Amino acid sequence: MVSHSCTQAFLLCALLVLSLCKPSYGLGIVIYWGQNRHEGSLAETCATGLYTAVNIAFLRVFGGGQTPDHNLGHCGRGLPQATCTFLSSEIRACQARGVTVLISIGGPSRSYWLDSAADARTVKEYIWNNFLDRRHLRIPSIWTGRPRYMVSISISNVVQTGTGMISAIRTGLLDYVGTQFYNNPTCQFNNGNPNFLAQSWSNWTSLLASNRTSNTQLFLGLPAAPDAAYNGGYIPPQRLNELCTVFTQSPRYGGIMLWSRFTDRRDGYSGLIRNRCVDRVNSATLSAEKLIPYVI
Ligand SMILES: *[C@@H]1O[C@H](CO)[C@@H](O)[C@H](O)[C@H]1NC(C)=O
Ligand SMILES: *[C@@H]1O[C@H](CO)[C@@H](O)[C@H](O)[C@H]1NC(C)=O
């Protein structure tokens, strides 16, 4: 089982899969993008070829009749680009390269919830109108097929859902769980005790496997640089490369989730860990047939 402090998980963000063009890409590195305007554009990020998916962060306020709000550093009030609709063409560029684009709804603000399916539809409309240009973006078969869910979990922050999150994971309805093994000394890499992270990982995979019929896969969420995490969890690339078989051997391994593009671009972390930690991944496709109507 996941230790007590780890069960104090809360939903940091759920990811709506915004787009999919090509199926059958194995998982790999999922990168957070959006917080820092010096990190390069979305299209440039996808063009690096380093990432399987880019997660735009964050739509931080929504639900319950609130006007949705985001905190992207690239567009919005007071920024040179007042609206984010230009991202449409960049999303298309990402799709053309087979990179899945997600939007992270939630984040640390915690000013979000959904009251009902109707509330969720309002949020969906907002996303359409502010990030996507309906006239030019073709999203394949949005309302057909099974939705895909990915949830990114912070284990360091406020306790809210506690066992609720554990129960949600057990339902098997989540396709991908990205656990943030950083900013939390009770779960993250401990230089003096490398087995600690392995144990932490094993606790999470056991949780996922406690529902034997589910296919939920686990992403190892890590900071891409020491200064990307305020409370630790950074693993130097050579060290991670040594450790990676612990994760890749697990049938539940989905890949690596990195925070965030700004530091990865600066330090080249993902390029240094790809060969050992990602290329062996043979897992399900991160794909979506529709924009999911609501979030757990
Ligand atoms: C386990 O996962 C399957 C597949 O998602 C689901 O149908 C089932 O209800 C889950 N079992 C429990 C006990 O939640
Ligand atoms: C893993 O789970 C065991 C059993 O619940 C617990 O004692 C241990 O502290 C956990 N370890 C980590 C690193 O989460």
C-alpha cells in the first residue's frame, strides 16, 4: 500500500486530451509547457522530437459558474498576445508530428471544481473558444469512442481527497496516472537511500495493480532540474539512468512526466534520459477519441 502521507493525494490536475492525430505512439516523456514565456513556443517544443505529449498548464480556475482563467505565460491579459487562440495552429503542428497535446485543468490554485456535467460543458466551451479556433481546428470524432483520462497527482500538498483519490485510481477508469515524485520527501528520490524511490514506486504500482483488470499506467513525475522543484526530488540524469530499469520493468510503467519545458530546454534533461528510461517503453497509446466532458 501507499504510505499514509502518500495517500494524502489530491487532484492537482486532470488532463483533457485535446488532440490526437496519429494513433499507436508508445508513451514516453510527457512535458509540462506553458508557465514560462522564455521556454519557447508550443510548436518548437513539439518539434524537438523529445516528447510524446505536451501538457499545457494550467487552466487554474473553473467550475461552479466562475469565469475560467488560466495562467499561461504566453498569452492572456497584459501579455503581448492577449488571447491564446494562436495556439490552434501550434497544436496542429504538434499533431502533425504525432505529439499529443493535453491541457492541464487544475493545478496548485485549487480554485476549481465541477458541479455537474452541464458545468463541465461550460468549461469545455471555454477551452474551445480560448485555446482552439473552431474554424480551423479539426478534432477527430470528438463525441464518439471512449474518453481517455490522465490524472497528475501531487502527493505533497494539501490533503483533500485522501482515500477518494485512491478509490478513483482503483476504479481503473484512469488510463494514466502521473505521480509527482518531487516536492515530497516522503515519496521522492533520496540520495542516501536509492531503494526508497523504488519502494515508493512499487507502492504506487501495487495500488494500480490492486485492480487486476485495469490497464492504468503510471508515469514517474520528476523535476527536469534541481531548481524546478521547491522541495526536492531531482535525480541527476546519470543516476536516473542507473535506476531506470526498476521502473521500465514494471508492466505499469507509462513513462516519465517532467516539470517543465523551461528547465528541460535549458538543461537538456530529457535528452539525457531518453535512451535508458523511455525507448524500451512498450505501452498503450496515449490517445483520445474525444474531449472528455468532465473530470473526476
Ligand atoms: C477494475 O477496473 C475495471 C476496468 O476499468 C472496472 O470495470 C472495475 O469496476 C474495477 N474494479 C473495481 C473494484 O473498482
Ligand atoms: C510503502 O508501503 C509500505 C506499506 O504500507 C510503507 O510501510 C512504506 O513506508 C511505503 N514506502 C514508501 C516509500 O512510500
